[in-house]
Amino acid sequence: MPSRARPDKRRAIIRAASDMFLAEGYERVTLDQIAQRAGVSKQTIYSHFADKDALFRAICTQLAEKLTIPLRRPMAETDLRSALVRLGEKTLTMMLDPHSLDLHRLVMSAATRFPDLGRAAYEAGALRIIDDLSTLLLQRSHLGDGLARPLDEARTRVLAEQFVGMLRGFHQHRALMNVEQTPPDLRAAYVRDCVDLLLRGA
């Protein structure tokens, strides 16, 4: 029972903090308020997180984990193009998820006054995706899977950044501005085009 209680409390703290940060802004929320919302003591929060900054980083990391799940699944039986299409569709869907958009707005609003938070969010999110995607491209290029020649780390990193940038495109920008979104079928076609551009450009 105790071993299960700690993860449950940690999840409750992250969920409460995430909801409150999004609703009130990072600066206005206190650990006392988070503790009350999560139904735990302030000391319990400190047993999981060093401070409010660490709690915010954990929220960003959790989102990054969701984003990178497709990269962490076995792909031995999947060709690179199919893997990238699947990854692209899941990543774009996560980018446009309302909770992800709210967190993005929160980070952008806090990053100017709290640059460490912006850096932490970037490292936990976009940078991690780029690192993992670069590793995937490097491995597959040396197997001759979908890429014309073996690539080095520097090149796969550029390609990974370009791919993530293409995926985001104006889709996320429109979503952040509450502008009407591209229909899912056209979004899927867009992802396939991004994959083909990546593979041709490699």
C-alpha cells in the first residue's frame, strides 16, 4: 500500500499544479494552494519536488513523455517511412491537444520573467523529441532503411529539427490563436508530405 500511495500522491500533485498553473498563471499559484487542491500537505509536496520550479519541470517532462512514447515503442518490424508517419501524426495530435496548447501558452508567458522555466520546458519537450528522433534517423540511415546513405549525428539533428518544425507548421500557430483547424484527413496528408520531404532531403 505505501509503495502505491507515493505515486498516487505524486500524480495528484502534478495534476493539481498543472490545472492551477494553467488557470491562474505560474507566478500567482503557491505551494500551499497546490497542496490544498491535491489534498496533501505542503511537506508531502517537498518530499517529491524540491520547489515550485521543480514541480513545473515535472509537468513539462510528463508532457514530453507522452510526446515521445511513439519513439520508444519497438519499430524493428516497421520501415522508417511508416514509423515517421505514425510518429508525425501522434506528435501533431499532441501539439494540438487543448492541454498541450494551454501549457505552451503558460510557458511562453512565463519564459521572459523566468528564463530557467522556459529552458526547462524546452529541454523536457522539444529538445527531447529532437534528440530521440535524431537517434532514430541515425540508426536507420546506417541500416539503409529509407535513407540514401549513412548520416552522421550533426546531419540527423538538423533533419530532426526540420521535421518537427514542419510538423508544427502553422497548425499549432492557428490553434494557439483559436483559429479554425485543418480537418484531420488533410492533416494526415500533410504529415505524409512532411515525411516524404524529410526522406528526400536527407
